[in-house]
Amino acid sequence: MAYLANGNAHELVRFLDKPQGEFTREDLLRYVKANDIQFVQFRHVGGDGRLKTLSFVVADEAGLNRLLAEGERVDGSSLLPFVDASSSDLYVVPRYKTAFRNPFTQFPTLDILCTYYTSNGERLASAPETVLHRAHEVLKQKTGLTLDALGELEYYVIFDDGHHYPVKPQRGYHESSPFCRGDVLRTDAMRALARAGVDIKYSHSEVGNITENGREMEQHEIELALAPLEDAADQLLISMWMLRMLGYQQGVTVSFAPKIVPGHAGNGMHVHTRLMKDGKSVMTEGGGLSDIARKAIAGYVTMAQSLTAFGNTIPTSYLRLVPHQEAPTNVCWGDRNRSALVRVPLGWLNIKDMARDANPQQLSSCMTGGGNQTVEVRSPDGSANVYLLLAGLAVAVRHGLEMPDALDVAASRYVDVNIFAAEQEALRESLPHLPASCVESGDVLLRDRAIYERDGVFPSELIDYTARRLHDCCDRGLVERIRENYEEVAQLIDEYLLCP
């Protein structure tokens, strides 16, 4: 979205009259002073994928200047795995472009996302934000391309009472008030996110609509706008935090869990990606997908099984990855095909000027040009560590671009039918399957580890830790064993309802 100085929703952008990427320490000091900011909070990502908080009183300008310039010490062993208690001190250093006014605090507060640094002033290699940064840097160095991404953030709002205007199960898609209750929270979230600098594409109610035991569960989605890879991860994390905070304030539960109730639609976190060169999309060529885009797809389908280690991290993830729930089970791709793992959505290619047709009084063309084509990976869900997931996607893209047979691989995994249809059994069996458990996901991560570890992107200890955590779930065959036992499935879902 174009930068509009005084028209931008981001409070700091409006005040400073410059884009977020140009924020300096001096800018933040000026904003704090002019707006009577009383607290500054450093926000950093823990090993559990959630935002952590370190709070400071703004006592004087000199102290704040030092804090912004140098960062602060934290106990890394209490925040991240494989940071030993004997040498646990880390620095958290603010990234100025991420600063935003916290909308939930009692007193005026400025929040800033941070990066972890070691005792010698280098980025902590195993920190999720560093892994993502390294993955994107290596992709740029090796291919000359950058990767944009956006997340489709699905979530359920859980009300503890019934509803005067109930909607039939699985029929909530794009529903409106008064049949939709969670639109108030969703609108509040969009406003808060925009003021914090999160660029949003749109939002709507989703298909899931469940009434059970006197409670109503209503599914919604906020789809963010395309952003550079690291920014996309930051924005997803802030969005999840703000939605939870608003739910807490309004007395409802917000859940990103991959499954809420057996037999009903779960929450995905689909990720759209777009490869760029010199600020322009390279996804299309001659009115269709470019070879570069097809090679990226080849990377996605080749790495799809092990990507679940970062995108589907809890046992209930594998209750979602079943047929007929608009979630993938087989490794394939297709155009506009929602039964495929990788989908190529409509990209405004080879079309007429539809807006002029709808508005005959419009004399000039309404078309804005290309650059909108994305490729969507549909397997991840709300249990994902968003930084490691996006880092994994960057690794997969590079792998696809460097595979000598990438175009053949892409061609062999293309489908143009609903693979869940009864008559497509032979096709389903011919395609690779996604893992059916955390344990299987850990196995394929270890199988593919050399690709992730190449050029120092994923540290080996992080791969070992991730695989070990998945294996510790001990869920091999679990989904199949309990599928018909509603009580056991409901118990498992309840255990992971508030993941991550």
C-alpha cells in the first residue's frame, strides 16, 4: 500500500511524517516527549513463539536514549531453549521501525520489537527472528530475489452464551450482523492493528459456526497485506497478540487452535508468497505463471512434509489435516484448487476491465496493472512459530530455484481436480502424503535437515530441539486411534485450545 503521510493510520507515521522503515532513535525520543509517553516496553519472541515483555518507566531523556541505543540484558535461558544457564545473559536490542503505541495499557506506552544479541554483540543464531533474517538474506545473496509474504489469520471467538440469530454449522462464510457477533471484535482489531502499523488486506467471518453445550463458537479471518518476509512475521505475531488482548477485554476467548470441535472446520494459517526483483514481481510471464514461480512451487511441494515441523506443531494439527475440511492431506498444487496443498489464486491476469463494466459511467480504465499474483501454502495452522515457518518457506523457495529438475517436479505434482472426490482415490494414493502426527513430522524434519542447515540458516541445535519436541508428543497413530471417540478427541482439543 502506498505511503500516505498524514493519512496513514499508524500513529507514529502520522506524527513523524515518514515511513516506518525510516524511524530513527531521535524520532522515537521526539515522539515520546511530545506525546507524554510514560512507559516503554521491549517485546521479544520467546521459544514458545509468543511475545514477551520487558517494561521501563520513562524517567528522563538521557536514560531513554541509552536504552534505545544499547538495549538491555535479559536471562536468555528462561526465554529460549539451548541457552545454557551458565552463560545465559543476552541483549535485547530494539528495532525502531517496529515501534507502536500500545492500545491496551492504562498509561501511555510505546512498544518496540527487539532482536536477541549475544555477549559479543552478534545476533543469537538460534533465535527465531534471527533464523528468519538469515533465511531471507541467504535467499537474496544466492538468487537475487526477495520474498514477500502475508498470513491469513483464522481464529474462533468463543462466547459462553447462545445467540439470537444462529447460523447453520459450516455456513458462516462472509456472514453479516446480526447473524455475526464477532464482527465487533474483528473491527476493533483491524483499527488497533492499523494504528500499530500492521497493513491489512481485509477481514471477514469464516465458514466455522458451532453451537455446543450452550456456547457459541464463531470463526473469523483477518488477512494481512503482502510485506517483506521479516515484516510479515512481526505483523502476524502482533495480530495474534492483539486479538487475544481484545478477547480478554471483551470477556470472550479467542483461539487460533487448528481444531475447536470434532467434525467442524479448524483454523488454518495459510501463507501467500510473492517473489520480487528490484521492487517488481517475477511471479508471472506472458499472461501466466513464470518459470521462477513454478520452481518456487517445486520447492514448496518438495519440502512440504518437513515444513509441518514449523507450521503444524501440536497433535491437534493433524485432526485438521483430513479430507473435506478445506485442508490439504496430499502434496500437490493447482490453480484455484482448495483441495491442493499449494494453491495459485486468482491474480487479475488476462481479464477484462471489470470495474468499467460494472460502472458504465466510468470513462477511463480502472485497471491498476499486475503484480498481484501470489502462491498460497495451505498446510500451516495457528500452532506455527511464524518466524521459523516463514524461514522454512524461504529455504524451500531457494531449494526449488536451485533444483535442476524443478520444472519437472512442479509438472508432476500439478492437479486440476478435487482430489477428495471419491473417483480420485487412485490419484490420492499416487501423491505423497503429509505427516499424520507430530512424531512423523519430526522424522521428516531430521530427514531434510541438511537443506535447512545449509549456509547456516537453521542451527543444528534448533533442528534437534524442534524434532525432539515433536517426538515428545508421542502421537504416532493417535488421530487414527481416537477418530471415532468423540470424548477423547474433545479432551485432546481442549488441551491445546490456547496454543501456542
